[in-house]
Amino acid sequence: MSPETLAARGKLARLTRDHGPGAEAVITARRTFDAERLADHIRAVVDAAPPLTPAQRDRLAALLRCGAA
């Protein structure tokens, strides 16, 4: 896990302990933690893959922007 992901996990745990799982701050922290975990996974996949063409990068970016391609 990246340092950003570890920090997000710690913040999520602290907020959950202090405010309960349904608090708005906890929901926001969970969203941040999930995004950091996804970023870690994307980084690992990109690092292991051969270089992408510009068209492939554009298609993948479109998936992240709007969820459909």
C-alpha cells in the first residue's frame, strides 16, 4: 500500500471509531480510501503492462471519467 492509502485507511478507522459507520465524514473517508486503493491497483497494472498507445490511454481515461466507453 502506498503512503497515501495507509494514511486514508488510518483516517477512516479513526473516524469510524469516533463517529460510527454512517457519519458523513466516514462516508467521505471511505470514498477517499477506496479511491486510493484503486489508484494503487492502477499503478501496479500500468507498471506491469507494455506501453499503451495514445488511443488506448484515451479509452481508459474515458472509462475513469464517465464509467462507459
